[in-house]
Amino acid sequence: MTKSRNRYGVALAGVVLHLMIGGVYAWSVFTKPISQQTGWRETAVSFAFSLAIFFLGMSAAFMGRLVEKFGPTVTGTIASVCYGSGIALTGLAVQSHQLWLLYLAYGVIGGLGLGSGYVTPVSTIIRWFPDKRGLATGLAIMGFGFAALLTGPVAQKLMAAVGVANTFYVLGAFYFLVMIIAAQFIKKPRPHELPQAIAQKARRVSLTGQELTANQALRTRTFAFLWLMFFINITTGIGLVSAASPMAQNMTAMTASAAAVMVGIIGLFNGFGRLAWATLSDYIGRPLTYSLIFILDIAMLFVLLVCKTPLLFALALCLLLSCYGAGFSVIPAYLGDVFGTKQLGAIHGYILTAWAAAGMVGPVLLSYTHQVLHNYYVTLIVFVIIDVVAMLVSVLIQRDFVNSKTGQEID
């Protein structure tokens, strides 16, 4: 008889994989040192990050298909090769002063590694934890959110000790080794490997009872609604992340040093929000959770618009960033509830294209309106409006679920 695998071991491997690729959020640590060593403008160096996020979102759609066809171990191995080599080649780009190679290495190759690594564990962990979908995905994706807190200090010390280029060589080798080992433990559960009680609970958490393929899911109105909600959540969140410090200084009396501390704190809320909201969704349901996320978003955006007190302003930003993180962790479980887990990896990959689009729209919208109008108020009002739209869409999805339970299909 084949020995049953421990589902918590699989989840831990997924968390480790996300901790490695989540180091992409620490790119700002490298921007100035790379600029100083190469003479490139900081904006040119920063663009590598935007490129990496774009390729993460776009490649996830394709890589999600590969997860279903070849299994998570294969895509996890691909992720380790792409991300590890992309980071190492970034060192070569810095050493040889080749900006095009920086974009190819970090933006394209590293981005492909990010996309394949991001989708690898999520759908698999949901299959192992059908009774705790929110908690399981929250844990894995929390790893991605917290990674920058670990990578940042380590990278600073490495650059001081061995230089910028060598830091990327060391990190590339480390990421490759850890990720390729972790990938070997990320496996789908075999038939009847889960206890019967857990399998029975899984059937009870299903909202629709449907098991759709990725192509079938794409043709539904519900998928379009979920994509729009996800896009709006990320557009708001990533826009605020990109300008949190100057916004706080501009709109309140907050000092630069206090704003720097605030940025670190909102990073914690981004990470913990992924776990807290996802766990909450196991108890109150994904539709209500997403509606609450947008209600809180709207309320806190109003606080930013009218509040001049640094403490309240920072608290509002913290809650907004917890909602931003929640969008990432709740959406995989939401997709599983709606479309089933038959091709969840592929469906999750498709929804991540919203991340690629929002990663371009949010920061650009905020920076452009501030450049033209010299304030953040107009953009915040735009964010309020689109969050109201997202909340209404969330209500429409809940209505569709009610209809599906009375025998009508979600179309």
C-alpha cells in the first residue's frame, strides 16, 4: 500500500516556494545601489520590477494550464530554473552594465519564474485542504507577502559584504536550490488519500456544485465579474503602495522618517491581511468577504480624503493594505468554490492577468494625476468610485449564487 503524504508538509513546501519568489517585492532595496554602480537612472532600474510583475500576470495564465497538465512539481521546477537563473543573470547585467539584459533577466525570465511559481502551490494546496480553502491559500500567499521583510535585510548585508552583482549570484543560486527542493514535495493528492470526513466537508463548502474546465469558466459572466473585482482591488492597493510615503507627507504633517516606519507597518498588514481575511472567508463565505473588503476600502479611502491626522491616516492605509493582500488570498478559494477544483490551476492563472493589467494602471494613474494636479485627491476619488463598482459587482455575484441554488445556471 502506498504511504499517504502529510498535507501539512505539502502546504509548508508551498509556503517556502512563495517565500522565495516573494523576494521580488524587495526590488526597491536594489534600485539605488544598481543605479550608483551602473549610472542608470533609478526610474530605468525600477521599470525592471514593473516588467517582472507584468510577465508574472501574463505567464500565469499559460503556467496554470501546465499545472493541470503536468502537475505542480513540473511547474515548480520550471519556476526554480527561471527565477534562479533570472536573478543570477541580473547580476551579470549589473556587472556588464547592460540595461537590456537587466530587463530580459529580471523582467522577462524572472517574471516567467514568478508566474509559474505563483500558480504552482495554490490550486494544489486547495485540493489538500478542501475543508479549509481560505486558511490554506492564505498561508501560502502570506508567504509571498512577507518575503520582502526577509529579503530586504539579507540583501542589504550581502551587498555590503560582497557587492551588488555577487549578491544576485548568491541569491540566484539560493533561490534555485530551495525552490527546486520544495517543488518535489508539492504533489496533488491521490484518489482517496484525503480522509473521508474532509472530502464530505469539501462537498458542503461548494457554492455551486459545478466542476468546470478552464475554457468553460472563461465563458461565464461570473468569471468576468471576478476578474473585474480582482483588477479593481489590485489597482487601488498597488497604487497606494507605490505612493504611500509621499502621500502621507503631502496630505498630513507626517515626517519622512515617520512615513518610512509607516511603510514597514503597512507591509505587515499586507501580509497578515492575506491570512486573516482568507481564514475569515472560511466562516462567512467568499462572496460576503469580498463585499466587506470593498466596503472597508471605500470607508478608509474617505478617511484618507478628509483626515489630516497622521495616526488615523496611517491606520486607514494599514486597513486598505490588508484588503489589498486579502484580494490575493481569497480569490483562489473563491474560484474553487464557484468553478470547482477540476482545473483550478488554469483558472487561477487566467484571473492573474488582472494583476498584470492593474500593476500598470494603478501606479501610473496615481503618479500621472499627481504630476498634473499636484495632489492625490482626484485619484483617491477615482479609487472610491471604482471600489463602489466592485462592491456592486460583488452583490451581483451573490445574487447569481442565490439563483444557482434555485436551479438557474451561472451564465
